[in-house]
Amino acid sequence: MAKEHEIAASADIRTGEMTPVRLGRSTIILTRLSCGTLRAVSGRCPHMGANLQFGCITGMAQGPEYGKIEMTRENEVLRCPWHGFEFDLRTGDPAVPAPKGQAMKLRLYEAKERDGRVYVSS
């Protein structure tokens, strides 16, 4: 059975910003997506264990046609500081498919807000 932990004030979690918090011996990154949804993810990159709090939250650069680049999905992509791996903050999936045989999904935690506080289940 999952245990619920109170870890932060709701007002401290801002869109597009990372708020690292400790949960036991682990670090969890909290953020808000542009739609306002709270997201809690592992503070370690699934590729080689980099500390994700030193990465950044960004969007996707896409080219709908030659010579045009647009930024989409603002505040929905977490980029690792070591090798630049990017992860979809909505699903935890890598932005680019992982090499065959490698598990590259970012761990998502269930996060809830209640009475101005943030709770995660582990």
C-alpha cells in the first residue's frame, strides 16, 4: 500500500520551475505544467542517474516546414543536465524513443494538493 507524504506548500510550486524536495534519501522534482497540473518526478535521470534538479524544463522545438521552427509544449519537457535526454512530463516517456533494451521512462509519483499543501505517494 502506498504511503502519502506531505512535502511542500502548493504556492511554492510554479509553472515551468523545478522545486526539488527530499523524500527519505531520494529527491523528487515538483513542477506545474502549463495547464496547472501538478507533477512530481524522480530527481534522477533513468539514463545514468544524473541529478535532474540541475537540468531545465522546456518545450519541444518542431519544424512544421523547411526553415521554420516553432516551440511547442512549453513547460512539458524535462531535459537532463548530463546528456540532454528529454522526458515528457505528462507521461514520463523519453521525447525520443530509447535504444532497444533500455528502460528510459522517468518515474512519476502520484501528487495531490489539499489545504494548500502538496502530498506525494510512494
